Amino acid sequence: MSGASAYWALIVARGVLVLEMSGSSGMVGIVTFAAMAPRFIIPPIAGYLADRFNRKDVLATVYWVNMVTTVLLAGLALANVLELWHLMTLSVLNGTARTFQMTSTAALVPNLVPRERLLNAVSLNSVTQQGSRLFGPGLIAPLLIFYGPDAAFLLSAVFYLWGLVMVSRIQTRSTGDVRSGTNMLASLGIAALVVYQNPKLRVLFALVALHCAMTMSFESMLPIFSRDVLGSGGAGVSYLMMSVGAGGLVSSLFIAGVKEDWLRGRLLLVAGVASGGSMLALAASPNILTASLSGVAMGASQAAFMTLLAAMVQMMAPDAMRGRISGLNQINIGGTMAMVNLGNGFIADAVGSSVVLTTLGISFMVVMMVSILVTTLRNVYVGGVPALATAP
């Protein structure tokens, strides 16, 4: 949780600082894009390395990288020499290491539990991810109010240090089935072929991309939404992110206890529709209280949807190439969010953040209604994905 807490704390602190420096939501979108853009390119490489080397060692290395770059960011801010290009460069480095972290963790978690407990493990991992959106922004909120973003950057570096300590305590040795000398592109191509040839994996990957594009790419709009709509400033951004994290934490804990395949499928459909609907509630919120309640609903529905999808993908991924398939899935998630966050920042400047939130929310509700007409997805909604399913 510590590494993810640092990541979300940085998203908030950087966004607040960039809006103060530039006055532009578009610039917030650019810096947020810089942090997420590596997830277009890095996930397959991260997945390959997670299958080639000990996943714990890969994880420890990226924690080192993020700790060092965050200390540098804090140092530049404290010295009052931090410029926008510094923020963008360090955001790219942070996002690159974060991508390795997420891919390695996704590949490692299934090796730590029996396969029949995979959904529970994935759900509990999601609990830490969603909880980090509560604890990270929550802990830096008073720092932003009383000391400024530089203090928030320092606390983020402490989070990364603590994460490194926790990773060092993992005893399990976990690797995939990639031998020395194996061509990386060919190996990734095999994993992509497995995804393409499995109808359920194929449509689930598409659904992940649409969900991330339409309901989970709101971070670049939060600073201007908090300032112009809610009148809450930088602290409001932290409160909104905390609300999303709180909702996600509760729903992930609930999903962890779901055992029936058919119930998982139905919950996926309900959570998808609620993801779009909760964005409409946020867009219509007149104050920070109602916006925070809407954020809780957003976090709960988004976390449930993504946790269920992640578990289904992992259930169908062979362990020998789980790292590579997780890497490909990270492109769906982070790559899509990077591009749409970039565009949303500029569009929010032009038409207003409430209009963008409303449009995206309605669009994804329509996607979920249409998805019922797709036979493969309808079968998932009715029967879920059996716990012992394997990819061909």
C-alpha cells in the first residue's frame, strides 16, 4: 500500500502545484499524462522481466528508483528551483517505475496463494490500491494546507522507503517461463496471441480499456473542478481523492468475500453501470460534501469493476506468462488513462469539468447497456469466469 499511497499523493500534490504555477488545467493534464504515459510502452517490458527474473527483485529495484526520484523532486521544491520541465521529467521516471511495480505485483500475488483463493488475493491487493487513494492524499492534505507541495513530496519519499522495507521481507521466489536468450518481442507476441485467441480475455481487455477511458480518467480535472465548481482549492482535491479511495476500499473488501462465479458476473454488470452513474452525481455536486459522497460512490463502483476484471484475467492467464499478460493489461489501464487524462485537462479548460464528467458518465452507461448484446460478455455476466479456468 505504501508505494501506491506515494503515487496518489504525488498525483494530488503535483496537480495542485502545476495549477498554482500555470493556472491551466491543460498543464495539469500534461503532467498527469507524463506520469501515466510510460504505461503505453513499459508494461510489456515489465511483464517480460517479471517472467524472466525473480519478481521480488524487480519490485525492490523499482521501489529504489521511485524513492530516489521523489527525494530529488522534494529537494528541487525545497530549494525553490522546481520548474515545469522538472516536474514532467520526474513524472515520467515515477510513472515508469510505477508501471514496473504494478506489473510485477500482479504477477507475484498469484504465486503467494492457492489458486482457489486467487479472487480473494486479487481483491485484497485491490484493497491496498484503493486504500492508498484514501491514505496517501489524506496524509498530505494537512501538509498542502500548512506547508505546501514540497512537504508532501518528502512524505511520498518516506512511503517509498517503507514499501522497500516491506518488499525485502517477501520470501517466495517467483519467476515465469522465459529463459536467458529468449527474444523479448517474440515472447510478448506469444502472450498477445494467447489473449487474442481466448474470446473472454479478448472482450475483457476491450472492456477494461473503455472503462478506464470513460470513468477512471478524471485526475487531471480534479484541481480545476475543486477550484471553479466547489471553491475548495488544493485541499478539496485531496478530499475528493480520499473519497474515491474510501469507496474503493470498502467495495474491494466486499468483493474479496464473493465466492460464487455467477454473482461475480452480475456484480461486474452492476458495478459498470454504477461507474457511469456516479460520475453524473459528481458532475452535479454543488459543494464539497455532496462531491465527496459522489466520490465514494465512484470509488466503490470503479474498484469493484476493476477488481473483478483483474481477477478474471488472472484466472485465465497461464502462470508461465502471467507477467506478460499482466503487462499487456496494464497498457489497457494506464495507457488509456494517460491519453484520456491529457485530453480531459484541455477539454475541461474549454467547456468545463462538469460537462466532461457528465458526457463520459453517460457514455459508459451506454457502453454497459450495449455490452449485454455481446454474447461472450453476456455469458460472463451470467456465469462469471470459473476459478479453475485456463487460457488455451
